[in-house]
Amino acid sequence: MGDVVKPRIVADELLVKYGRTTALDSFSAAIPEGISGLLGPNGAGKSTFIKSILGLIEPVSGKISVADSEDGLSRLARRELIGYMPEHRCLIEDMKGFELVSYMSRLSGLPREDAVERSHAALDFAGLDEERYREISSYSTGMRQRVKLAQCIVHDPEIMLLDEPTTGMDPDGKEEMLSLIKKIGGSEKTVLISSHILHEVEQVSDYVVIINEGRSIESGYMKDMMESEENRYKLKVRGQEKALEKFVKDLRKEWEVVRTEDEKDQLVVILAGLKSTKNIFQSVDRYDLQLRYMRPDVMTLEDFFLRSFSGGEDHGD
Ligand SMILES: Nc1ncnc2c1ncn2[C@@H]1O[C@H](COP(=O)(O)OP(=O)(O)OP(=O)(O)O)[C@@H](O)[C@H]1O
Ligand SMILES: [Mg+2]
């Protein structure tokens, strides 16, 4: 998918194990500036990769470098450089939101005189109002996610690692969290967001790494991925089942049938590599079908995801 411009995090052939379980297996990735999505199903190794970047997990073999320094970072330097929003509960329950964020800011190297002001600013940004003066034990999941985000950004780190930041939030909360992430992903920042939800990653990311079973199976700039498939068309056809089968078989001779989908009383076909549409009309006539829709189509990350998992074969039929 082409080279990464200015990689900020580079993993080279990481092998990470938990006892007998291999969590990362020859995992290589280069994360550029901007927002990158780490996309993969449960158990793929997303959190393990994030913890490896933080130095919380030692790989059995392989190398990881963060901001051009290989292993050379002290713990404090790492904390100053990286903000981390963990996946699970990690908050100190009997602290108030504000206390926790200012405490974390001090741990991340902020001087006392800045900590108060910066903590308020981070909480404002994350959208936590008066609740900041309440104990965390009384917080809803959404509020907890906001405090987690605030403590992650409070010291203005260059690199931010957000492990499933929308987990447990309602739809509005999710949308808001994603738009906050877009905002923090401004100039000169590197944000890595892990998720198993395609459209979330699609919505915010400039770059994406698809991970499965501990391996990086696809990576690249979203823009390149989406443009890599030219001349895509979406068709909706109606007719007898047998005729539709023959129709799709005919199409396959000329083009790549990306996928087919049954939709109520019609068949949806996504075609790629299309040069001329003439043969489509001929086949429609030949099999006595009704062509109800035909438009250029945009490739989504989902198509890419499906294709990655199938090793390039067609889907849905
Ligand atoms: N502490 C642990 N002890 C043993 N195995 C673990 C541990 N943590 C993770 N694993 C295993 O390592 C693999 C990768 O786990 P990881 O948590 O990195 O996946 P993930 O992509 O973050 O999944 P999820 O979407 O569920 O958060 C899985 O098989 C998991 O069961
Ligand atoms: Mg995880």
C-alpha cells in the first residue's frame, strides 16, 4: 500500500506471548502522524500491540520504536510522550474526576502550577461538567470514558493510544467521542485508535492497520485503499433465481464481482474493474432480468476488510 510518511511508531516482527497463547505473531506495522485505526475482531491482539508500545509488555522477539527512539526511553519520558486511554476499568473509584485527572497529569510530568489549569481544560474538552467534582464510583460508563480521555490528553502528549474509546457509550456519546478524537488528531499528533467497529475507524482514520490473529493483514492510507479499486459499479437486478445465477456467472467472465447480496426481491451486485457497461445490458436482456439500479459505487473499508479475510476471493454468494 505504499510507504508511510514519517512513521512515529514502528513495530518490526513482534512476537508476544502470554504463556502458550501467541498474541502477536511476526507483527509489523508503521504508524504515521495523524489518526490511525487499529481494526480487528476480539482477541486479534489490538490491546497487546498498544501495551507493547507503552512498554507494559516485553515482546519475546522483534523491535518496537516510538518517536524514533528504540528502547531508549525512560519510563517518565515515555509517559510524557504518550497518552493512554485503556480499554477496561482503570480509574480510582474513590477519587473525584478532577482529582484523578490532575493526579495523572502530575505523574505524566506536568509541573504543579500547570496541573490544575490543564486538568480543567482537559475535562472541559472531554465534556465533563460539574460531575468532575463527584466521586468516580458514581459515574456512568459514558462519564468514565470522558475522564479516561481527559487523563490521556491532559499533558498534551505527542502520541495518544486510545483502546476502544467508544466502548459502552450510547450512540450520541459515541459520535461525540469520535468527533473529539478527530479534533485531537490535529497537526503533529499521532493518534492510534483501536476498534472492532468498521465504520468508526472509517469515520476518523487517515491510516488503517487491519489485524487478525496477531498478524497485520493489511495496512495503508484510507485514501489509497479506497481509490485502489477503480470503476466500481453497483447494480440491482430482479428476476428468477436461476437466471440471476447465470447472470452473475456471465459477469464474472469479464469483471471482478466484489460481492453479491440479496435485498428483498432483488439481487445487489458490486462489480469492479469495469470498462464498458455494454455487456451488462446484453446479459440483462439475455436472461430476461430487470435492471433496477446501476450507479458507480464507492469502496468502503468493509469491502477491504472482507477481502482481507477471504484472501481475495469473492463474497456473499
Ligand atoms: N493477560 C493475558 N493472559 C493470557 N492471554 C491473554 C492475556 N491478554 C490477552 N490474551 C490473549 O491474547 C490474544 C490477544 O488479546 P488482546 O487483548 O490483545 O486482543 P484484542 O484485539 O485487544 O481483543 P478485544 O477486542 O477483545 O479487546 C487473545 O487470544 C487473548 O485471549
Ligand atoms: Mg482489547
